[in-house]
Amino acid sequence: MSEKKTLNVSTLSKSFDDVSSLMQGIIDTPPEKIKTKELKHCISALENFKKYTDLLMDSCAYKNKSTINSGIEKYLPDLNNLQLELEVYYGGKNIKNLSQIKQLAEKIYDDYLLKVKYELIPYINSRMFSRKLITGVRIIDAQHKALFTFMDKFVSRVINESSNEDLEKVQRFLIKYTHIHFNEEEKLMEESGYPRKRAHKSEHKDFVDMIEKIDRFKEGGNESSIDEILRYIYFDLNQWFINHILKSDRDFVEFHKNRMGDED
């Protein structure tokens, strides 16, 4: 993997944090205290961020580009026009227009930035870091890829506000497949006499427990619980699995290959 691609991923996350903070500042500011200078800076940052994400989506042939961009393409021109109207004709003091600006800012945040956060950034990360996660054991790599796919499917159901019954169905399948994968790994550990198999198995149990804890987020079905479950999957569950592959799985695979050879 090239250094440039690694930089693209961190740049996307950092750029998102910056523009998201600017937008949240406009949303949280009382209408009469919104300053045209800050608003212009925010709009400029949004425009640059969109250009950047467009290039990134094009570079990896991202199929949902139009879906990601639908919110900002719909609302940003209106926000730009209101900002110009406010600055030129009203000297930055027309409260009605300021209220409209806040409404547009909220729509851009909900319909664009949240899509970038929960759909585009994880996709870019999975594409750019996939080579780092390859262990070299074909069956393990195939199952790792499948597990990431199942987690993405679960997230997709959450974003689309599927029923709890549908979420439980995907969650059960994720747990079932996780057991299949871990059983396969543990079988290879037995065959090769891996000395740290007990600690590794304990980590596997921790991961299954984490998947089962998703239940606590599904009660209520409101926006806050949806945001919490997405954060949990991407920033807890997903990150735990990546760290497990990069550390514990790589340690086992290295031992396995040295003991059994490279026939896998």
C-alpha cells in the first residue's frame, strides 16, 4: 500500500472533523449571533471538502457517490445565496434569513456529513487498509473479509431504520459466522500447537460478547440510539477486530507458517 493512500484516509478523517466542527458551530449559535465571516468560512470549507471527497470517491469508483452528495448539492446553493443576500442587502442582521441559514446547515449536516461519516469514511478505510489486514492464510483472510461485510450490512440496516426483527436477524447471522470463523482459527491453533491459544481464545470470546451487547442499543429506536449503535460498531467493534487481526492473528499466523509451512 502506498504512503499516498494512507495519507488520503487520515486526511479524509481530519477534514471531516474540521468541517463538521464548523457546521456544528453555526448550528449551535443563536441566529442573531451568526457572523457572516464565520459563515463564509464554513461554506468555503464545505465546498473544498466536497471537492476532496468527490476526487476520493472517483479514485476508488465509489458507487454511492450520488447518494452521498444528494444533500449538499440540494442545500449548499441555497445556503450560499442566503449568505450573499444577508451580507449584501441586510448587513448581516436579518433574523429571518439567519434562521433559514441554521435550518439549511442542519440539513447539510444530517443529509451529507453524517453519510460521509457512517458510509464513506468506513468504506475508504476498508479499501485503503485491506492489504494491511491480509495474513496470508487464505481461509482466515476470506473469513475476515466476510465478517467486515456482515458488519457493514448490519450498519446499513441501522441507517435505513430497519425493524428490530431485521436487525436481530442480521445480528444472529453475524454471531453465527463469527463462531464459524473463530472455530476455524482455533482448529488451526490446535493443529500447529500454538502456545498462546488460551489467550487468543479468550479474545475471541470477548468479541462475541461485544456483538451480543449490540442489544442494549436497540431499545427505543430513537435517533440517539441509532447514533450510539453506529459509533459502537465502527469505533469499538470494528476497531477491536482490526487490532486483533494486526496483533493476535498475525502472531498466530507467523507461528503457524513457521510450524506448518506455507501450504495454506
